[in-house]
Amino acid sequence: MSTSSRPSREWVIDSESEKPAGARGSGPRIPRNVLAVSCVSFLNDTASEMVYPVLPMFLTKVLGASIGFVGVIEGIAESTASLLKLASGWLSDRIGKRKGFVVAGYALAALSRPFIGATAHASQVLGIRFLDRFGKGIRTAPRDVLIAESASAGNRGASFGFHRMMDNLGAVAGPLCAFLLLQYAKIDLRLLFFITAIPGIIAVIVVLWFVRETKKVNAVGDPPSVSRTGPKAKKKLPGTFYVFLIAIALFTLGNSSDAFLLLRAQGVGVAVPLLPIVWVLHSGVKSVVSLPGGIISDRFGRKPAIVSGWIIYAAVYAGFAFVSTQLGVWLLFASYGVFYGLTEGVEKALVTDLVHEDIRGTAFGVYHAVIGLLAFPSSALFGLLWQHYGHETAFLTGTGLAIISAVVFVAGVRSPLARRKVAA
């Protein structure tokens, strides 16, 4: 290879900072666009998490809905979001624009969510939750592509990690705001729902004024198999991406609803009023670990971070199978947050690494759809195993599937960072 064709340095140049994204002695450079999107996610998640913990009680105690109907509402809402993530990702690739989907998605959620406070029947909540999740479905994949296109190849992990950190901080702020308003301001549930309009509308304003449309650019340091493909190959998802999806699918089958973890905590002896605080601990740890997890993946590759996270998950589920003390429960929930911090943002960075820029929206849509559509059968399987064979069998099944997923992932997906170094 001639010297003119070789990169002049190992690290990628951040287009906004004009400094090596991973240069020694400098911290991760988070692009302005990523900062804006992350603030939007924080505000929106704050509003959403003010509603989510109290919505089942509102439906059953105030509106008189049955537990079964609550399940129908959430099942329809989440299935809608999963399918729309696939469609919106593909469509954003077709038209080459991302911001419009993001604006529409957050606006729909912000404007529909507060009207739960005006409902008189549970069927009306179903319609509102459908609109809320419709908004989530159309914004998620284009938003992830927008983050990927705003970052350079050398700081995508940090960018996605920062976004997940802010999103998880919203999951901490929302329940705490709801607790303070209900406990000390003595407002009723209906007024709480209306108050969620405040952070929701601010989020839409930030999207409109501060988030910029992105341009598709082949970043220096992208894997050669991604950036040097022919015209036909650009339009196809590569085989490595499908292997990654298989690993994700296997893992998701063992990753049941977190409600089972809360039930297990209650069974060990954690008092009901403390369950939200346990969840705040979990979300707080996710927030703290997400950015370091992304930085680790930028420096050492996506594979070590993801595999480490899945191993921690396997250990946590094994721990839930046999835990017998309240202290053990608190430690397990904290460790569960570490798993999320090491994997949530890094998996999205890996999706960006594995596919061509022209089909990133489609790839993110497929990725989210696989996770979303398998969420229901995974929880159903877990519940049946718990009911018929005990909680130990259910949790250990999750442990086993996580280990199998890690083996498939290690064997079938080559580290994009390793490929960048080979290219260099």
C-alpha cells in the first residue's frame, strides 16, 4: 500500500472539534447535535417516567380497568412502536432526512400524553398510549441514525453512551418528580398527567431549534467492508449484521420484563414503598456507566464491552435465582444497571459500524424491531417457567441464553475496531 493511501493517524478527526477524537490526554468530544438530542431524550423521558409508574394504578383504581386490559394496552402500544421503528428507519433512508421524523415523534408524544388526565374510560387511555408509542416508533430509528451521522467513527461509542446516560437520567428524574409532586405537593394523578406537558413541550422546542439535519459522510476509519462496497452491496444488510441480530434475538428471548425482577425483590422482602427507590438506583447506575461504556468501546472495540455486559447479565440473573437477602437484591439491581451501561449505547454504535451509511435507518429499524417483537414471547416464556418450574428455572434460563448469545456473538461478529486497525 502506498503511503498516500494510508491514514495519517490512527484516530478519527472530530469534524466539530478538529482534534483527534481519541487523542491521548483529551476527553471524548461529544458533537453539539448529540448534546441537543440527548437533552431532548432527557426531557421526554422525564415526562414519560412521571406517567409510567402510576399509570397501572390510575387505570385499575380510578378508571376501573381490569389487569388483563392493562396488559392489552401495553402490548398494543409496544408492538406498535416496534413495527413503526422498522418502517420509519427504512423511510428515512429512502428520503435521506432524519430530523422531520424526530420532531414529529417527540411532538406526538408531548401533545398526547397529558390528555390521559382528561380520560373517563380505559379505552381512551388505549388510544392515547397508542399515539404516544406511535411517536416513539417513528422517531427512534431516525434519531439513532442522526446520532451516528453526527459523530465520527472514533467517538460513536461515546456519543451513543452519552445519549443513553441522559435518557437514563430522565428515568431517574421522572419518578422522583412524580413522587415529590404526589407526596408533598399533594396533587392528584390527573393533574400530574397534565404537568408532563411542560418537559414534553420543552423537548419539542429543543428539537426544532437546536437539532440539525445531518449529511451522510463516510468517516475516516470506518471499516473497509462498509465504506468500500459497490453500489449493489450498499443496499443490502451484510451477513455479519444478521449474525449480530441472531445473537441479539437469542439474548432478548432470555431478557424478560423487568417487572419480574421487582416481583423477585418483593418476594425476598423488599418493602413495596422501596421498590421505586430500587428502580431509581438501577436507572442511576445505568446513567453513570453509559458514557464510560461507550468510551471503552471506542478505545478497545465494541465486542469486549458487549460481551462483558452480557456476562454480567448472566451473573445477575443467576444471582436473582438464589438471592435471599435484601442487601443482595440492592447489589443485583446495581449490577443490572452496569450491564445496561455497557451494552445499550454500544450495541447501537456497532449497528452503525456494521452497515453502509445508505441503509443505517433500515438497520436500526430492524434492530429495534427484533428486540421489540421478541419482548412479549420472552416475558411469556419467563412467566410460564416461573409458574410451572419455579423462579430458579426461569432466571437460570435467562442466564443460559445470555451465555449462548455471547458465544454466537464472539464467534460470528468480527470487531469493527480490529478491522479499522487492519485497514490503517
